[in-house]
Amino acid sequence: MTLCESGGMADALVSKSSKGDLVGVQVPPLAPTQLFKESLLALFLVYSDRGGIWMNWGFIQHLEQIDKLLNRLNALEIERDYPITWERVHVISCAQLGRLLARERGVDIELAALACSLHDIGRWYTGRQANHALHGEEPVREFLKTMPLSEEQKEEILQAVIHHSEKEKVGTPLGEVVKDADILDCYLHGDEITKPFHLARLEKLIK
Ligand SMILES: [Fe+2]
């Protein structure tokens, strides 16, 4: 078996058998954008300051609560525009993107992660995309009741959730993190971004 540079596939390593048959292609990872390189370094430094290995167990417990809620809602057997599996994935990856954006913009990182993880809660209940941001008001109020946050922080998260579909408007710094993390996460998972205001946000994020 040989490894050689592919003429047709730039930067890919192509594995061939002794007979010359193609047996595999190894594609090098994409280079991270400057935003990601800088943000990951910044997060590493923050965590290093806290004594090296540091885990946010509060957030992990919060995810456990979400997991239980999603299990309960999945049992409702209502029609859904998106499968519950996507909701689970989006909760976590949107929270992580929210952390990166929040760090970049001087927004509270953990508040951003919480808001991002909960932003589609309205859709979890109704199964439907239509007006899901507004349908999140009561569920998110209920969810936050027992969270160790001030009333102001809960209100900030609530506002970010119920306004997150207003991508054409500029909202609070926390709200903007949620909107941008939402668009970026959907894009990174292969969703086709077509609405003009969504595209405008995406272009700013990945330029
Ligand atoms: Fe979303």
C-alpha cells in the first residue's frame, strides 16, 4: 500500500493498494479560524488560572436536568419539526459556541452557555419551529426557578430566549451571543442558511 499526494484532491493523502486500486482517502483537518484559535487559547488560559484541570460541574448538572426534561418531552409522541436527538446535540454545541463568542465579546461566559443551551426550549415543548422563541417564555421561567442565579440574570436569559428568532434586530449582548451561536451551530451541522439576516450574521462570524 502506498501513500501519495492526490492530483485531483488537493492536500488529501490517498492510500492505494499495490495494484493501484484506491483503498482510502485521508483528508487533513480544516484550519481553525482566527476567532476559534484566539478563543480556545483564551479559554485555556482562563482554565489554567483556576489550577489547570477544571471542570464546570454546575453546567454538567444543568445538562442532566435538560436531558431528563427532553426524555420526558420525547415521551409525548407529538409531531416534531426536528428530532429530539438534534435538540440534544444543539443544546451542547450551541452552548460551547456561545462560550467562545461570549469570551470574545466580554459577555458572562456561563450565562451565555446557559442561555444558548435553553434557547429552543419552546420547540422542545411544542415540537414546532413556528413561534418557538415566544413559546419558550413559560418553560424557561419554570426551568430557571431553581437555578442559583439572581433575578436579573434569569431575566437576561429569559429575554435572550424569547427574542432569539429576531435575527434581523440587534439585541442585548447576551441575546446577540445566543443568536450568533444558534446560526453558527446550525451552519456547522450542515443546515442551509438562506435567510438574508441569517447569512449576514454568518458572514460576520466566519470572515
Ligand atoms: Fe436554535
